[in-house]
Amino acid sequence: MKFDTGKCTRFFSLIIVAFLVIGSASVYAQVFTDVPNGHWANPYVEKMYRKGIISGSGDATFRPNNYVTKEQAMVMIYNMLDISSSDVRNARNKYDSTMSRAGVSSWARDAVASAIQSGIVSEQEVRERFNKNGSPQNAFRYELCVYLTRAMDLEQEAKNKIIIDLPFIDRELMPLQVQAYVEVMVDKGVINKKGDSEGKFNPKKPISRAEMAKMLSVAYDYIDRNNIKPDVPEEIDDDLIDDAKKIEGTIYSMFKSTGDLYITIKDEDGDKDTYILHDDAKIEIDGRKSDAEDITEGLELKEARVTRDKKVVLLEANSIEEEYTGEIDRIYKGDPYKIRIEYKEDEDDDDDDTEKKTFEVDEDADIRLNGEKADVDELDDEDKGEFKVKNSKIVEIDVKGSDWRLKGTIKKIIFDPEPEIVVVDRDDNEYKFDVDKRVDIERNNRNAEITDLRKGDKVKLDIEYDVVTDIEADVVEDDDEGTVTAINISSKGTTMTIRDDDGDEKTYDVAKGVDLKIDRKTSTIYDLKLGYSVEVEIEGNEVVEIDAISRNQNDRYEGIIEWINSKADVITISTINASGDKENIRIDVDSRTTYIDEDGDETSLRRLDEGDEILVIGNYEEGVFTAKTVIIVQEY
């Protein structure tokens, strides 16, 4: 078959034309369905998409009105810059731990690490502002101006501005230190100098994806036109530190500006100068490797090294710790919280003059309110207690509220002349309070008076401004028995000491109205003698009932030997007391004690055996019964 070459030529020409038309249509076809050709941001979005700087969603949408997070902004800026793979690896190795602590998403870590290394964002800003409670934070419009100024290598131009004349009616709403950066972006056309329809810049409004595309497009053209390359800061090595100037003194003040930490150091001569902390500065506080966030006002410098361009590359310092006793004068809520403490310079001074100081509350501060762990927002003005301050930050707070409840044990009640109560809590902390005249008291769920309370009672106190307004008391009942070894009667009260069968002694307060019986007859405390055998009922630490058996100064016991300790010169016998109960009696012997066997002959302590029935004649001396004569009634 023969072909008509003329027709074929025309046919292929039509095909080529058709292909070019179709191909051209596909090249310039709409990229994202929600940014049509008529949309104001369409040329910027498509340009940045084709340059590989921004991307869309899997459903062919760009979502132009969505906000850009700080992480996403770093990725877009990273895509716009020509950063070598080796620089990215170095940045990752250097800042991976920082990004882990800051919770930076894995997909953004190359970009964020490179941004830190290039000086676009500071390491501290990433830690403090990129994520909060696990949520990535949106990028504000003024922050993008700072980031892009640095990416475009225009930061020095911003810092050199002396007069700033922004056209926006809301310019006062933006931080003063970033206004120069915003003006640079206006000068370069990255930001529209007219602002929005109301002439506002809206500095603290999150940036939208459409707005971001326009800013990136203008910035990209400037970077490409001026052949801007990312600036990787000089690495800090020993040579750089050795060549840096050495200064000593204290950190006088600090402030942050455009992501940098400015430190004012007061030297030994009292002169002050301000420096910028290098992002990779070697920091050591109290001999431990530290971060920029650990630096605070008041730190005493062991040594600092600063370069010719006034950057701190080495900082070694010692912490300053202080303790204050006082009350909260004011709480400043914010991020971070601050507390003003009112305190006396000298606690022993009777002068009522006080001082006031305000401190930032450390985010990891150990806070206790009324003995329980608490958060700073649970504290109130006039809460009183102890405050521990480290490097001008409050790290420990232990306070009592103006209205609070204390659980503990009564140690004593004082009438001088108004009642005061002393209570010990479970941690052995002692508290002393005045008692309100109208105090509501219950003891064992019954209405009671202050005079009904006893040492050792378990109590719950309601306290208002250090005055007890309500007392719930529970009696702790106990009993004891033994031999009276001491009695002390004075105007302050009566105490008695009892020695038990194991030789242990305990001292108790004796209630004023104690129920006392001696040999089953009602008696008074003045009738009780040393050496008497007693059984006592105790409430708290106070004896309320005594059942005593009298012992003559020359007394006798008859019983069975239960135990002999010849080395300690002690014999224990079991006998039947006046109540008909079995009782163990300790008998002490000494070199004057005489021993008589069954035949009436004199013998010795070694002759006695456990189980022997003996008769002992002796007397009490300071509560100890010592045998004069031991007679063996029947050998075992």
C-alpha cells in the first residue's frame, strides 16, 4: 500500500500540534482544587509548589486558610534554602537531643535542626515555644518576619535600623525588639505595607498557608537573585574559647530578643556590659553541664569567655541558694508564675518592718500546701511558710493556707491565761496555735470543753489565720502495769513513772480528777508511794484511773522461781497478788543478801534453781525491791 506523503505530513503535524496543546494545558493546569486561577494566592502557591517548597494534601487540596505551625514553617524555609546534606547530618547530630526534649515531629527534624544551626531560630525557642503539652504551636506573623529576615541574611540590616517607622495602626501590639525585622520585610516586599483592609499587621495572628506562600515566593526571589547561602555559625572549639576574652563577676540581668538570650554581666569593678549567648555555648553550673534555660540572674560567674563580636562561648557559674520565712504577698499568674514574698530580714528582731521580693517560680518547683503536694495556682495571698530560692527562682514552697486543717496529736495545752494548743503531726512537725474563745470542740463525738482535752488525743483542727476555730478529738485509750518508781507533784501537774516486768520505764501525766484506789480503797495521789504495784488506764498520755497495791518498806514475797540471772543478780518469781491473780515479781539481790536452805543452813545464790519455792524478805529502794533474806521453802 502506498501512502500519500503530503497527507501524512499534514496528519503528523496535526498530531504534534494537538500534543503540544494538550501538553501545554497539562503544564498550566490548576494544581489545587481549592486555589483556583482567580484566587489571589494562586500564582504564589503554584510557584512554590513547582519549586518543591510547599506541598498540598493527598486529595489535591492546598487548604489555603489553614494555619502554619512553627514546625511546618521551618520545613518550608528549609526547602527554600540550599543546605548541603553534610550540614544537615551535622545539625541532626548536634541538636537531636534538643528536638527530642522539645517534642519536634520526626518529619520536621532535619529542617528544625538546620534552622537552629543556621541561626534562623534559637535552640531555646524550639524548646520553649514549638510545642506545648504535646501540641505543635502555630507560627505568628511577626515570628515569620524574624525567621525570613534571618533566612534572607538581613538580620544585620534589621539590627542597624535606628529609626523604625512602621505604617500599621497596630504596630504598638508587636514586641519592640521585632519591629525592625517587620520593617525589613516591608522594605523587601515580603509584607504588604498597606496591611489588611483596616491597615493592621495583626502581629500575633497565626499565618495562613496562602499568606505563607506569598511571603515565601518573594523571599525565594530575593535569595535567588542575591545568591544567599545559609550561614552556618562558627563551631566552638578549644581554640575559639582560648582566644576569647575572660571576664568574671555576676549575671546582673537577662532578656530575650528575636530568639537570642542577652546577658548583662557586672564585673568585679562594678562595670556592666551586655553579651549574646552563643547557641552552642559551653555552660556549666555547679560543676554540671547545663543549658541556657538554667542561667538566671544573680549567678556568680567562675569564668565567662566572650568573643570579639560579644558572644558568650563559655559560661561557668555557681548557684546561689536562699531561704525565706514569710507569707505570700502577691501571686502574678502567667508563664512563668511569679510570687512576691513578704518577710522579715531578721526573724529574731522584734521590729515589725518587713521586706518584699518577687521571684519566678521554677516549673519543677516542689510545692506543698498544708502538708499536701499542690500546684502553684492553688496558692493564695497570705499563705505562710517557707520558701527556698535557687538562682532567683523559687524551687520549694511549704506553706499553710489562711484556712486549713491539721491532723495530729496533742502534745500539750497551755493556759497563759488564754488557751494555746501544741500539736505534733505525723511527720513530727510541731505547731502551736491560739484557741478561739468560741471554738467548737467535740471529743469522741460529744460536745466538750478545752479542759476536757488531754495530751495524746488525736485531733483534727480547723485553723483560720493561725487561730483554732474547730477541734475534733478522739481519745486514744491504753493500759499499763508495773511498779511505781517516781512521782512528781507540782503546780504544773502530776507525773508518775512506772517500771514494767521487763525493766522498761514510762512516764505519764496524771489527770487532776484521777480515779485512784489503793488496796481497793478510794485514795488520793498523795497516798501513792514508790514501790506500789499499779494497774493504770490511760487516755492519750494521761492516766485517768489507778488501781494500786501497797507494799511495806519491809516486805515479803513467796512464790516459785521462774528465772535466775546470777550475772545480773536478778531473780524472777511468780506469786499470787491480793486480787488473786498470778503476778511476776522481780527480786534484786546483792552482796548483803542471805540465803537459807530447807534445813536452816546458810547457802548461796548458786544453790537456787528454777522451780524452787522460796520466801523472800526485803524492801523497796527507789522502786527496786532488793532481797535481804531468801529462804528455800521447797527445792524443785
